[in-house]
Amino acid sequence: MVAQTPRRMTFRTRLVLVFVLLIALTAGLSYFLANLFVDRAFEDFAVRNVRVEDLIILRGIAQYYREHGSMDGLPEALEQTGRELPVLLLDPERRIVFASDPDLVGRRLGPSQLESGVTLRVEGEEIWTVLPGALSPWRGEVESRFLDSVNRGLIIAGAAVGLIGIVLGFVVWRQVTGPLRRLAAAAGRIAQGHLDERVLVTSRDELGTLAQSFNDMAESLEQSEAAKRQMIADISHELRTPITALRSGLEAMRDGLVEASQESFAGLHSKTLLTARLVEDLQQLALADAGRLSVRAARCDVRELLGMVEATVGVQLEDAGVRFELRVEEGVTDIDADRQRIEQVILNLLANAARYTPEGGSVWLSAEPIDGRAVRFSVCDTGPGLTTSDLHHAFDRFYRADKARAEGGGAGLGLAIAKALVEAHGGRIWAENRPQGGACFRFELPKTL
């Protein structure tokens, strides 16, 4: 059986391994440190408790030496006290001559083992040592039982902590992997085309944020799919109308039902131009979506450009009974832009304004400087204004504010193309209502690209 590498392991397996290792390391390290600190604390406690006994024994040894003139018989005298003295007495040869445990008598200790002892010089030469029994390399039965009980307690505590850690780890594992499994299942169903799939948001933590982001993504995909289907239907409808007219006209001429005159050819030609314009509009939007909409920027005289627009559409608007006005404020300078593209944007906005402005109304085109860094263009009218839905969807493709617009011959792409062209210049475009009534479409272009 081949062992799984970390990359091949599932997330649940890796999470369980991490919890197990973390619990084992924590329990082991806690036991080691607790055992070490308890051992040291026990020795320090024992040493503090026997210091008084050491002083008493030292005084007794000194008194014994003054009375007898030597150390001979000292071990026997200590044994005759009838008390269990928690000390070791070593002669000048570092041999134990007295201990509460008879088995230790006669053993010899090294220099390092006598560092904590209390030395006593006799006649300036002989060195006797009193060593606390707690510092002896051979612990007594009482000390051993105490430390064994402490170790058992530490082991039981470590096992309890490990068990609690496993339970808590299982709870955390369920809380983490449960939402992830639901997300994975929902993602699989979305991949199969069920774009209405959503997951339940049960928390406000990172997993809850992830679930909410997933739902937002799914909703966006569903809306995009609906918009795509609607766009395909709209394109089919817009192309079907002129193509059907062309087909019907040609079949009527072929069957002799309609005379092939200059007027009939002109009608068919207009339908062909309409179809070609629609295809061109769709191509521009496709290029904009792909980020390939070409913009040939050059120095553009704003005043001259707006003057040519006025000459192009001013007369047409006046003939339709709509008053046209051009306003260019002081401070408007040249900008870096594609002249033809910007002219197309302005013409699209003017065509949209003219469609909704009743006879006797007004349409005006204006330009003003913005902080010396940009120029703002505005196309305003005295029409009925925009509804909340219009403001939100005005630049959507094939969007029509009402049935009258659909019957006016527009395909609903003019504003969408204007938005794409403005954004290709690094600008922004928006729509708003005038307080006095009517609508305004505005866009800003930076002075330099």
C-alpha cells in the first residue's frame, strides 16, 4: 500500500492529522515541563526545610568536637538521638558515615555531588560535610512515592487534556468541513447548470463570509446567464425584422407582386443599412468585452468637435421642432481622444435625447472643465425624465424604457456603445434626472490618456 503524500490527502485527513499531532505534542510537552518543574520545586522545598536541621546538626557536631576533641564516635552519637535526621554526614574522604537509610552508609560521593552540602573544617584540615538528604543521588522511599504519585497525576491530566482536545477537535472539524462539503456540493450542482443553487449561511465568521460570497457569485452567474439568453433573443429579434423585410420584398419582386422600381430598391437598401449598422454595433460591443476596442488617441479640439456636431444635428432637431443649444464654458481645453469615437458617443446621446423630447422642447449639449484634469460633457433634454429602472439599466444592451422606444427603430445599443467607448478612453458615464424635469446623460474624459 502506497502512503499518501500531503498533496494527495483530503483536507479532512490533513485537518485530523494536524489536530492529533497538536494534541500529542501539547500533552507531551506539558508533561515534560510539569515533571521538570515539580522535580525542581520538590528539591527546593526539601532544601529549604532541612536548612534549619543542618544548622542544628552543625552546632551539635561543633559541640561534640569541643567535648571529645575529635570526631570519633560521632555517627554513633547521631544514631542515639532516636530521631530520623534528613541529612547525610560525610567524612574527609567523602564517604557517607551517617544516613537515615543504612544502605547508604559507606558509599562515596563525587565532588559535584557535594556542591550543595555544608562543609565543616576540623583543626583547619579535616573537612566533614553535611548534605541535605533531599539532594542525595539516592532518593528515599517517601520522596520516590511522592514523585511517583505526581507523575501519575500528570499522566492522568495529560490523558484528560488529550481526550478533551480530541472532542473539541472533532467539533471544530465538523464546523469547518461541514460548510466546505456543502459548498463543494453546491459548486458541483452549479457546474451541472443548476444556477439557482444556494448554500445556507449559518455564521458570520470567515466560513460564513465565504458562503455569502459563493451565493453572490451564484446569483451573478444566474443573472449573467439570464442576460445572455435575453441578449441572444434580442439580437435574433433585431436581425429578424430587417431580414424578414428584405426577404419579403425580394420574393414579392421575384413573383411580380411588387414592381422593381427605384422606390422599392431604396426601401430594401435602407433595411440592408439597418442590418449592417446592427451588426457593426454588435461587433463594437464584442470588441469592448474582449478589451480590443481600438482607440486612436490624438490631440482633439473640443470646441471644434462640438461645433461640427452642432452643424450636423442642429438643423435636424430644429426641423423636428426641438430647440438645440450648445454651451462651452471657459477653461475647456484640448484633450487626448479618438475624435471619431467621441463624436459617435455624443451623437448617440443626442439621438437618445431627441427620441424622448416632445415637439417644442429643448436639447442642449455642454462642456465644462473639471479641476483642470478632465472635461465633462452633458446632453440634457426637457423630456419626461428617467424612472428608477431606467437609471439602473440605461446602459444595458437592448434595454428599452417603453414600447414607444421599441417602435422608434432603435435597437437599444446606442447607450451601451457610448459607455464602452467612454470607458475605453479611461472615462466614466452616467445618467441622472434634472431637478427642473428632463434627463441628463453626462460623461467625463481625462485630458490625457
